[in-house]
Amino acid sequence: MSVDTATVAKIASLARIKVSEAELEAMVPELNGILAWVEQLGEVNVDGIEPMTAVIPNKQRLRDDVVNADPLTGGDIRDKVLANAPAAEHGFFGVPKVIE
Amino acid sequence: MSDYRIHGATGEWEVVIGLEVHAQVTSNAKLFSGAATAFGAEPNAQVSLVDAAMPGMLPVPNMECIRQAVRTGLAINAQINKWSRFDRKNYFYADLPQGYQISQLYHPIVGEGEIEIQLDDKDPESTKTIGIERIHVEQDAGKLMHDQHPTMSYVDLNRSGVALMEIVSRPDMRSPAEAGAYLSKLRTILRYVGSCDGNMDQGSMRADVNVSVRRPGEPFGTRTETKNVNSVRFVMAVVEQEAKRQVAVIEDGGTVVQETRLYDPDRNETRSMRSKEDAHDYRYFPDPDLLPLELTDDFVAECKASLPELPDAKRHRYETALGLSAYDAGQLTLEVETYQQFEEMLESVARESGAPERDVAKRVANWILSERPGVLRAAGVAVTDPRNTVAANTALIVAVSKGVISGGKAKEIFQQYLTSDIDLAETIASNQQTTDTGAIEAAVDAILAANADKVEQYKGGKEALFGFFVGQTMKAMQGKGNPQLVNQVLKDKLG
Amino acid sequence: MTDLTDLGVAAIRDGVAKGDFSATEVASAFNAAVAEAQDALNAFIVTTPEKALAAAAAVDADRAAGKPLGKMAGVPIGMKDLFATQDVQTTAASKILEGFKPKYESTVSARLWQAGAGMLGKLNLDQFAMGSSNETSAFGNVISPWRRPNDTAPLAPGGSSGGSSAAVAARIAPAATGTDTGGSIRQPAAFTGISGIKPTYGRCSRWGIVAFASSLDQAGPMARDVRDCAIMLEAMAGFDPKDSTSLDMPVPDWEAALNDDLRGKKVGIPREYRLDGMDPDVAASWEQGIAWLKDAGAEIVEVSLPHTKYALPTYYIIAPAEASSNLARYDGVRYGLRDLPDGAGLQDMYAATRAAGFGAEVKRRILIGTYVLSAGFYDAYYTQAQKVRTLISHDFTNAFTQCDVILAPTAPSAAFALGEKSADPLEMYLNDVFSVPASLAGLPAMSVPGGVDRNGLPLGLQVIGRAFDEQGVLNAGLAIEKRAAFSARPAKWW
């Protein structure tokens, strides 16, 4: 499968990365080169093989339902949450007005 | 089978409905972080570094959320998947800090189940089984506010990461009434289980309503999905409006577009959300920050053991073991608070009156369903009023069942008790009805003597006057005459 | 008194403990070395001499008070700028995080500070750890302290932990943290003549490390020798309940159990790693490594890893797919860069911010990842890759029924010059050919110096072990180290 300019434009839009026409043109052959190369995987016989789910055998642990049990993963830290925000007002993050 | 039809210009149309209900899981902390879930906090107060998707933050699932989903699945006789997994649903929006929602697409925790709905609460035969396709667990998004600033929207992440169950029905419903009954029943079950508080006005339950129309017997038509409908009434309205709209589109020669729509309750119509339609491709894939979720048999068994008696079983027991009517059993089991009061009161009344529960069940049911609500209304008092205690209710019911006071007197006393500071036991005692036949005969004699003309009319065939004599006698006795004895004496005297 | 910057982790720890010198003296010496080299090597994005001094002062005070000292007491280290460090800028070498000062500390860095280490600064790296030469950093290339003879052309320090490798090789840090997704600890270690180990996936918590590819990312130490790596890994590793993929296992005392006697051990030589046209110096170094391990008492066996050729394409599907999702959070809303063109709406802001903030290689990988996950392609690419990954993992499981560790080259060549491979992304990707398979299987793997090439540039030998058997890997590494007696070091030109 190879991509054309329109496909790359669509992917870039899905990924929310603005690209110029010139960038698009340059990306098409690069991506096609990489895609053609990874497509050699298609020749591997994977009959009866499960996709990997956990690289090292391990079980999902579950947390106890306790609020702020660990301050590093708890709430009530609004100042820390907002500290690096490009626009924070009245305790909110600000973004350009969204019309729904 | 529902015979609900849209009567179009070209004939009749059947409507096909499926519901995807998002129910907020009752838990203290969020699905993947330790921040609190309580409703109504200051903006961004209940947000952890994990919920704000700071670089390097990782999710660890909350056991209670998993437990509640499993308990919910068990409550609808669903298959519990002991191996499930979380997937990422990728899209960009300001209420979604990670740029993806952690959900379960490929391997949900709960598989197929079913819910029985009853369409007419007076007709136990009017049931229908609605299939459940799956329940999966996922993160809620944050909230955007658009009206606080002229050029900015404000983002509050308090809800971001709160656990939701998405309960997906099969397209088994065929009328607004069925959709409404399904949502109500689902809400009742969730509240029994305790996995969701069911507060629709706080957004704890929202439904995405999938609607399509077809000629009866033909294959499914193209469906639309109306998002975030937050009441039973609105769900029913969406089904009705959307079905009508689709029929009109088709009959005008158009085709229904598969799309996301929004319900506007003010105008009672759905409209397209074109702004959200830009080429959705969610690129689901297993979340590599999480491992497959494997449930042990013990875990599932504990979930099962923790389930309360569920609505259908309870209703059935009320009918068979307690001898209640299907209607009463249905009404008593609709809300958790109602059955809890009923059972508490039943137990208390049976104990106080030394009678088996079955013998007093009908009286307690009547009191809760028909007598007490009127008194509470007249007294202007809520059912949660601190004076409306089990003990007070029990004292009155027992007094009536022992013939100490009449039912009418009980309501009268209860109203006084709720609105003033009377001593209930004393009031009951002082209103004790008399079974002194002599006193009753004296009162009856006086009434008959004072109303000789009416006695003549009665004897002449105007039997409706009997009630008048009863009323006059009771009035003369200040309501304390035993009604059965008063009737008996009157009948004897009037010959 | 010896030049303190010539000392490694063990020597500093022991010297501070014995009172041969103070931790403050060590920190000052390295702070000075860092300052002197910074303009030439660009190994750091920010330096934090005050942090190094403060940690050293605390250690000196503890020692004076007779308190027990930590495993890394008095050792100032460099911290790869992928680890979140509280109130110190953390960028992943990307413009999109410029100025970001986390309000939290990564688990691994917190453990290191807890063990008595101090921070010299945040080390440069390939942007979001995507690269093999450190040329994708938004804060400039790192220049290797190594040079070819009679040639001042700047060489790559390897990547993505290029700031780490350069700093340790240049003796401006006795050790540094690295992270390894497809070889980002091992390849730069090989390029600069130092040691580095990527432990079993899950040994080190990923909490607070800027994510590249979650199922592959693993932190590890980079230091001058095997012992130093063992010491530092003990301080870094350990169960973290905040990371679902963290291993709930005790951390062994790797340093105490170091042993280069390999009698009774079998070393596997994977037949499929003998590539056509292999660099003869690399092949010779590998042969030499085999001879050293034999000398240490090991039995050499040939093993087969039949799906080796598919490891790189598998990696270049899975890693970009995970990255495309992991990097979606950089959107200009909560932290980092925001590019808001006049009149732009929310989605325009995202696209502009991400266009301005991400470098070319990051964009390339996000686009590949987005494409392979998109509707209609997911099964053909992603699911297929995860199946092949299972096969690659099975290959190792099978091989380890016949051997205890595997020996291979770390990289197909010695360090290349900056600019030499950056024009063709695919050629750059091929540099990871020997390191990626162990990453895909989550196995512990280490690079130790294994001689030099015809230009006098270091070559690395890679030891891959069974899951959880870091000790076996370290011991084989130690056996090579003792016999290689690698003493080459870059002449100081900065």
C-alpha cells in the first residue's frame, strides 16, 4: 500500500499537524519508502499466533478505591495542574472559543 | 410485539431503537487516578496529574470500578469476560487531555445479557426482553464552558477520568414506550446494584439513542445516533421526533444519513452535529500502558455474592410469598428507597403486631402506596422528613390492624403528628375506638330518633341513606366507634 | 589527589564513604567539567550545578552525622531530559515542551536522589527519544567527545541517549540515566566506549518518564563500567504501584553478586545476526568477544533467532503507533507550547502548535503511527506486527533453552559522522538492527566496550539475557570487560 499526497494530508489532519504543500510533497516518498519496507511483515506466516499483549508476563494490578491515597496521583492540587498552562483563568484552562 | 407505527404518507413505518447508556460508576476515586469523583467541586480541584495527562503519567485501574461493572453484568445475567482489555480511542478535543479516551472496544469486560421490561405496570403479561450486547468500562471526559469569556472556552477536568459503564443494548426496542421502559428499568437495576446513583439531572446517566425506521418486516434502515440524552422523557421524545423526521426524509425521496445528532428539548427536535463529523477515525488499539485485565473466579464469585435481591426477583417474591398484587409489587420495587421502607416497615409491623409478614403485607403496602402519600402531601412534608419514622408509621399501622383506631383516624392522627408536636402513643390511646356495644347502641338510638324522617325514607327503600347513618353515628362518637360494630348495630336497629 | 572526574560511581561512593574526599568536592569538580565542556559538546539542555551541590552537601552532612549513606551517595549524575524533574525544565528535547517545569519528580529520578545522587543537569537527547544520532534534538546536536584520527568532523554520540553517552565518555559525569526503546541506551554506549544496561521491561518504573512507546520504553544506567551500572540500576529499579507494567519483584543485589567466572554457562551466538556485508571490524570484535567469554569458562553454542530480519519493521510499526497516541497530549492546552494564529479555532490551534512544536522526525513517526492505526490498515499493519512480535519473543524463549545469554554486536558500525545518515530516515533506522529484537521481547540487554575499529573508535558488544536475569547479563558483561581491558578514551579537545 502506498500513500499519495491526499492520503498524507488526511493523516496529518487526523494527527493535527499542519503541513505545507512543500512538506507534503517531501513526505510522500519518505513515508512510502518506510511503508514499503515495513510491509515485508506481510510475508510472515502468523497462522495461530496471538498478537502480543504483555511483553513480560505480568498481571494487571487493581488499586483500592481510596481518594488521594498517593498524593502523586491524587487530586486537590489545582495549582500544580494549572502551573504550566499557557492560559489559565479562574481555575480553568482557557482555549479558543469552541462553537458546538 | 409493539404495534407502534409512524403513519407516513405512503404507509406505515416501524421504528427500531437501540440505546447506549453511559452510567457513571459509583466510586470514591476515578477510574485510573486517586482524584475524587464527588459532584459539584470547584473547577479543576478534583484533577490529578494523571487526569491532566501530564507527560509521563500512567493509569492504574480502580478495583471498585471493575467490581461494579462485573456486579452490573451479573445483575443482567450477562456473560462476564474474565479476560478483557483496555483500548485507546484517539481523537482531539479540549475536554480530552490525553488525546485519547481509555475504553474497551475489542474485549469488553461484560458480554451479552438481557433486561426484561414491563410496558403496562398493571399488566404482568406485557413484558419484553431487551438484549444487552455488552458493557464496557471507560473514562469520562472533562467539561467545556462556553459562556464565561467572550473569546475563550473554559476547560474543567473534574469529570475527566471518572469511570463510566457504557451499556449497549441490541436494537430490540420498537416504540418510545419501550425505550422509556428500558431506560427506567436499567436505572432501577443500577440503583439496586449500587453501581450508579442514577441521577440523570447530574449527568450520572446519559443515553445515546440509535433510531432507524423501516417498513414492518423489512431489513433495518440507516440509523442516526442522538447523543447525550439525559432523561427518560427526552429519550422517548427523541425516538418519536427522530422517527418522524426519518420517515419524512424517506417519503420526500431522500435518504437518511448515518450521523450524530443532538436533541434540543426547547424545540423538541433533533439536529445534526455536523461540527463533530469531520472524518472520525478513532484508531483504536490496545492501551500499552495497561495489561490485560484478568478476573479470578473468586473475584467474580464475591461480586455475585454481594448482589442484593434484584427488582424482578423481589417483585416475584412480593407476589408469591407476601400475596401482594402484581401492581403493588411493581410499584413497591420501582425505587430502592420505596422497597427499603416497605421492607423495614413490614418487618417492624409484623414484629409489633405479632403477625406473620404475609398477613400484614397488604396493609403496609396500602399505607405506603396509597394512604401515606396523601397525608404527606396534605401535611406538606417530604417522605424524608425526620418525623416520618418507621416507628411512627408502624405504631399507626399496628393500631389500625388491632382495631384500636380506624384507618381514617390513623391518617388524621398522622397528619397532626407530622405538623405538630403531639405524642403519638398518647394520641392513639386517646382516640381509641370503642367496642362498647352499649355506648354504640345509645349513640345509634339517638341518631335514629333525631332523624325519624330519614329512617322512614330508608325503610321505604332509599338504602343509600345507610352511609348517612354511619357517618352521623361516627361523628357523634368523635370517630371512636368501631366501624364494624356501628354497621352491625345500625343494620339490626333498622331491621 | 587524583582528578575526581576520573572516578566512576563505585570509586566516588567508596571514597566519599571513607572520607578520602567530600561529596561537595566531587560535585564541584564535575560541575566545573560540565561548564567547561558544555559549549563544545552540548551534552546538557540545562545544567543544575546548585542541585548537584545541594545533594552533595546533604550527603556530607549525613556522613558527618554518622547516618547511613545511600547506594549512590555523593555521586553526581546527568539526568536524561526525558525524566520529569520537579521545577526543573523537562523538554524531551522538543520545542513543544520548552519551558515546561513539572510539579512532580519521576519515580526513577526520585529513587536516585533518595539514594544520595545529585543532579548535574538535564541531558540532551533525540527529540522524544526518536533517533539514533542525537540529531533530532530541538536544542542542537550533541557532539561526541570522540573523533576520528586527524579529523575534526563531529561524530554522533549515538541516540537517543546521546547527551548521556557523551557526558559519561567525556568524564563530565560519572554516570547518567538513559532510556531505551529500541537501543537508545546500548547504541550510544557502544558509540562512546562506555557501558549501559537496559533491564527487563518493568524493572524501572516508567512513571514520570516522557513516553515514546509505552510497551518498549525502559530506563537504565549508563556508566563507565559494569559495576557502576549494577550499582546505579539497583538504585533505579523497583516496584512502583503507579505503573501498571511495573514488575512487583524484589531488586536483587546485583553488585554483590557480580562474578566473571562463566564456567557452566552457555553463550548463544545467533546465526541470523551474521549479516551479509557486515563491517569487518564489527565482525572481528564479535569474534574477539566470543573468545573472551570462552576464556571466562563459558561454552559457546550457536542459536537461531529466525525472525530477526522482521524485528526492525515490527518495531517501526509498533513504536510509531504507540508514539502517535502518546504524543497526542501535546496540544497546547495544559502545558508547553501554544501556537494560536489570529482567529484560530481549537483544532487550528492544535495543528499549528504541533506543527511548530514537533521536529521533522517526530512528525514523521506520528504520521506513520497514525497511518498504521487508521481504519482499514490496523490489522494489516499493527495486528500483524504484534503477532510477529510474539514470534520474535518465542525465538528468544527457544534460544534460551539452549543458552544462558546471547552475545551479539550492539550496532552495525562504530560512530558515524553527524549528517552522514540523517538524510535518509530508513538508513538511520537500520542502525538499530541488533538492538531492537531484545527491546521487542522486553529482555535485559547490555552494551560493553569490545575494542575499537580501524579508526580507533569504540565498538560495543551486546549481551542479551533471559527476562529478569540482569545478573547473568552483568556477569557476562563483566567477563568481557575484564578481558577487553578497554582503556581507550577520547582525547580532550574541548
